[in-house]
Amino acid sequence: MHKMSQLSSQTYKVEHNCKLSEFSIQLNNNKAYVSYTLDKNKNNITINHTEVPQFFQGQGVGKQLAEAVIHYAIQEKFDLTIICSFAKKYYQENESRFKNHISD
């Protein structure tokens, strides 16, 4: 799954690596990512951690990654658990967009 987004004047490509259980964005020689755990028996995805290199922080990269994993959960009809404080804050700030798609 690939998703393109516009951040400032830069377009970033989010890549989904199922084997690593992460969504990532390649940033020059750095990588930003959000990691998750998928429990197919419980039909649940848990967002564990978001990591953005310091130079790219505050540019919307983390938000784009959080958005990608939340949309993945919605698309695949997974229940969502959020451990990562950054992703939890992003979800709460945008809850009205997601609340009809995610069960608590």
C-alpha cells in the first residue's frame, strides 16, 4: 500500500512493510516510521511507536505516518489500540474523522 501526501512543498511516499510491521517514509539517508503489532486472532492492530529523525520533526511526517496506519486499520476493519503517545494525540485531535470507523 502506498500513499502520497503533500507536506509543505515536499511530497513524501509512505511505504507499508508487512514483514517489519511498519509504515515508513524514506527521508534522504534517514527513515521515519510507525511500528505496529497485528493480532489477527483478535482482529486488532496496536500502534506501538512513531520515530521521526530530529531534522524532520515538526514538518508533518509523524502525522502522515499516523494517518497511514489508522487508515490501514479502517480499510482492513481492524480494531485499533494505540500505545504510542504521538499517535494517540494525533488520533484524539482528529477523532471526529475516525470515530465512525474505529471501535473503542
